[in-house]
Amino acid sequence: MTDPKTAGLLPVLAAFLGNSIVCLSKFVGFAFSGSSALFSEAVHSLADTANQFLLLIGVKKSTKAADKFFPYGYGRERFVWALISACGIFFIGCGVTVYHGISVLIHQEVFTYHSFTIYILLASFIIESFTLFLAIRDIKKHSGGKKWRQTLKEADPVSLAVFYEDSLAVIGVSIAMGSIYLSRVTGLHFFDAAGSILIGLLLGIMAIVLINKNRSFLLSKAMPKELQKKAIEILESEPTIEKVLLFKSTVLDVNKYLIKCEVEFNASALIERLEKNRFLKKEYEFASENYEGFMRFCVDYMDRVPRLIGQEIDDIESDIKQQIPQILFIDIEIN
């Protein structure tokens, strides 16, 4: 099971440190060359660095223990900060780079080619590729052996944000190098500006994907279908449960779930549980003697049944948690 205290922490920290170095080097390169594509990559790295700092805050805050104000814990903090991060990518990363690229096209600005700009981008490519590797490794580590497509669908949004950002960073560096090379060979500023706009648009698409994913978690997204099915099967396999009338679940944190269900108990099975210690036979013989004995039996019976049902619910909850440890909180109601 994924540990929320560590899920996504290593890739985010590595990406933050790597992007801080890359961001500074790209701005230095832009200051000397004036390349629009390199400026876009510098802004891209700046946005990534700021966003990863926000993700670190989210990971840290999500580990706070539950208290009387938040009895289910602070796990969703990571989704809040990941959403803020995604909005930052959209408005800063996408908006600024697209605007700059369009501005260069309109004013036909040119840049001075320097070979060290390529070296900067090559170094960036290596650093971004390494942090991407760490993000992929972290996602796979907590995937439970699922297929990659399913893993990405259910992955921790913090690790997923780093994966998308670093994947796009590697693509963006490649686009920037290609744009600078074409502008140098052809002498046309168009390719440099077009590279800037393309990088910005890709950032916008990525931001929308991340915004939508974090939005779904904040709106109390249900736990994975296979876990829902397994939990219902456990409930229906219990002899004392006649049927499951209602089943709801929600994500509290990475691989942490809350379920609520409404069930109908099987009266015959409950009676059999009472009869295991011959309680009913003894009480029947005693109650048959007089009315006062019968009344004492009724009081005792009314007292035992709720406790019996409560014990059954505790046993069922314990069984579910043992088989599905990702479920931390269970609320079973009797119809």
C-alpha cells in the first residue's frame, strides 16, 4: 500500500532541485541570445519550479494527523495544492510563453545564436530526463503491478504532475533545440517564435489534464471499481447480511478510502448466532413459568440483539480492513 508520507515526495524534491538549476541556466542563456524558444523554456522551468514547491507543500500538509476538526485527516491537501500548481502551469507557463511567441512574430524580433545555448539545453535535457525517470519509478512502485494506462489513471496526482511536467520538459527542450537550429539555418525568426508558441500550447493541454484530475479528487471521487466490487463481495458473503442496498466510497488520500453502505440483516442468521450458546432454549424454559419471567426475557433479548448486531458489524468491518487495507474508515448502516 502506498505510504502517503512518502508518495510523490522523492520525484517532487528531485524535480524541484533540478528545475531550479535548469531555470537559472536558461534565463542566462536567454539574456545572451534573445531566443524566444529559450525564453519559453526558461519560463517553463520557472513555472515547473514554482509548481513543484507548491506540490511539496501539499505533500507535507497531507501527512498531518486527523483531529477533531478533520476526523478523516488532511489527505486531500495534496489535491488542493496540486490543483493550484496546475492552474499556475496554465496561466504562467502557457499564457506567458504563447504571448511572448506571438509578440515575437508580430514585431519580427531576431536572436543572436550562441553555441552555449545548445549546451544549456542539452544539460537541461539530461537533468529533466533523470527527474522523469524518478517520477516513473515512483509511480510504478506504487502501482501494484497494474498496466501503465490504468496506473496513470489512478496515480497520485502529485507524482503524476511531476511525470507530466518532466515529460513535457524533455519534449520542450527538444522543440527549443529544433527551433533554434532551424532559425539559425534559415535565418528566419519564425521557427524560434513558433517553437515558443508550441511549447506554450503543450503546457496548456497538460495543465487542463491535471486540473481535471485534481478536481475529480476534490469532488469526492470513488475508489477504484475493482476495490468496490471486492468490498461488496465481502459484505454479501457474510451470512448475517441479506443484501447490500447502498454502497458509496470516496478517496481520502493516496490509496486511502472511506466507504459507507446500507445493508439488510438476515434475521435467521442472527437467531442462529444467539442459539449457539443455547441462550434461547434456556430463556424459553425460564420464561414459560410465569409472565414476569417472560418480561425479563424480553428485556434481556432487546438488550442482546443490538449488541449482537454491533459485534457483527465490528467483525465485518475488521474483515474488510484485513482484506482491503486501503479502506481506513467504514460506516455500515442497517436498513
